[in-house]
Amino acid sequence: AGVMAFRSWKKVDHFRIAATGGVLESAPNFNIVKKLKLVGEPYKIFKNTAFIKNMFNSDLEVSKYAHTKIQTVSGIRGEIKKAEGTKGSFRATFEDRILMSDLVLCKCWVKVPPKEFYHPVVDVAQWRPARLIGELRATNGMAVPNKTDSQYGKKLVRAERKFNPLKVPKALEASLPFKSKPKNESKKKKNKLGKKAAVVSSDHERAVNSLISRLYTVRKEKHRIRQDTKTKKKAIKEKREQFIVDKREVVSKEIRKKRYIKQGNEEVQKRKKMRLD
């Protein structure tokens, strides 16, 4: 269900909605959190490994965030590995090589403890709550001050990153199965002139092509007949072998039955001689 929050129900010119949202579930023990982005800068880069600084203040903080997912502004994902020193620097690994100009972000959540109890004063007529700055400006007819620093400037457009192609070592590629081997076949150059050029066959060439087509049709039909014959022979052979297996199973079952009866009788005679029964 949707939720809208208003600060006051009074009819005023400066109408304002305090908050909007939606109700997912109701319970008394929810944790209220807000987003927090920690920003760091790389100071050493070795292939897919980089050393990041200015994100944490001590190695204890780094140990709390060990194996946390991080990401650069350009979209390269990584993971925090181990603290380096005691000033908050750490070692991290990434999917691809990052640049010294990249900023590394760690997305976190911070608990926001709300006030557990409040009691609004609604039964005192002379009580005047503190008014917002917007209400005071509307009452006194003051304009909103225009600050240059508060205006939105031009958005920084980052150039699209071009990542290097995946390179698999030859030793590793040789041990991979064929399904997992990289298949980077060079694209064949299409001859556009060949499409436009018309091919005019002579009578002899048309006769040869017609003969080849008929021979291919005969060969295809012979292959189909051969496959049908092979399938029928295989079915007859399987049926015959199944009949033999069934007969053999019946005979072996009778033999086992007789052997078990004989062993049972011998056991009974032995127990009688030993006077166990």
C-alpha cells in the first residue's frame, strides 16, 4: 500500500509533502537503514590487483569489511582482500585492470535509530510549533536565495571504457575441452561484386549439374534404405537376445530355488542332530 506523509493538515499556500513510500510489511522490530557510499583511490596497480587508500581509517575497519564487494565508477567489480599497514589501506582484486584515475566505491548500509517515543502537543491551543524556513519565507514574502554553489552544473560525461579481450594461455587452452575452448574465427570477407555478377551457365554445365543432382538424390535414397534395413535388423536382434535372457533367467531362478531348498533341509537336519529344536 502507498504511504504519503504531511507535516500539517492546515490549508496553506506552501503545500509540501514530507515523505512518500510504500508499506511492504508491518512489524515492531525492523531496522531502519540508509545508504552510504565509501570512496577510495588506488595508489598501486598490478594487473587485476590494486591497492586502495582513503576509504578506511584503520586496519580494524578493513578487517570488518573483508571480502566485501566493491566497484569502480566505470563499472569494474572487485573484492576487498587484506589490509595493508595500519592506516586503512588494503589490497583488492578486480575483474579487469583499473586505472589510477578510477574511483573505487563500497556500497554500505548504516543504521538510523529513530526516536522510540514521542507525544505531540495537540490539546493546547496556545502552543506554537517551530515553523519551517519555507513557511517563514512564505509568511514574510521573502524569495529563496540564489546561490551559485547550490545550482546543478554540467554533468560530467565519462568516456565509454573499452576493455581488453580475454586472453587464455596456450597451456590452459590445450587442457580445456573443445566446448570451452575460445573459438575466435576470423570473419570471411564477403565479395560484394560476386553477388552482383550474374552467372550464366552453358548447356554442357547445366547437363553436368543436372546429372550430379540426380546422382546425389540416388545416393541419398540408398543411404535411407540402408539405414532402415539396419534399424530393422537391430530390432530383431534385440528381441532375440531378450528372449534368450528371459529363458536363461527362468532356468537360473529354478536352479537357485532348488539350491535354497536343499540348503534349508541340510540346516534343519543339522539342528536336529545338535538337538537345538
